Amino acid sequence: MSKTSARWLLILGLVIVGFGIGIYLQDLKHQESTKAAWKANRFNVARFNKIMRYAGDMNDQNWASMRDSIGGQLDSLMILRFRKEVDSIKKTKK
């Protein structure tokens, strides 16, 4: 066997091994993201069920207090989002 064909076989072998390792690592990341998605989905379903119970409990008497509660939560989220943006701007200026 000539040296040239032996080199090509070695290169081909390295490429095949590289693809095998790449596919294996991609599969590991896929499994990790799938676990995270299932966990997030369970959290979202529980949250959705809680919102549905909350909405089912609304009536004319408690609508005002629930509306104020929802408004307060939205205000808190807006404040947190603003703080995050300010921190991000400060970090980029450094």
C-alpha cells in the first residue's frame, strides 16, 4: 500500500471519528434541552391551572381586588425588567 493511500485512509478515519463524536455530543445536548423543556412545560401547565382556578373564582364582589392584585404584579414585573435593563446598560458601559 502506498503512503498516499494510507494517509487518505487515516484522514478518512479521523473524519468519521470526528463525525461520530459530534453526533454523540449533539445527542447529549438534545437530551439536556429536552429535559429542560419538559420541566418548563410542567411548570407552565401548573401555572395555567392556577390561573384558570383564579379566573373561575372571580365574581362581581372580588373583581376589583383581583384586578388590583394583577396590576400590582404587572407593576412588579415592569420594575424588575427595568432594573435588569439598567444593570445591563451599566455592565456594557464598564
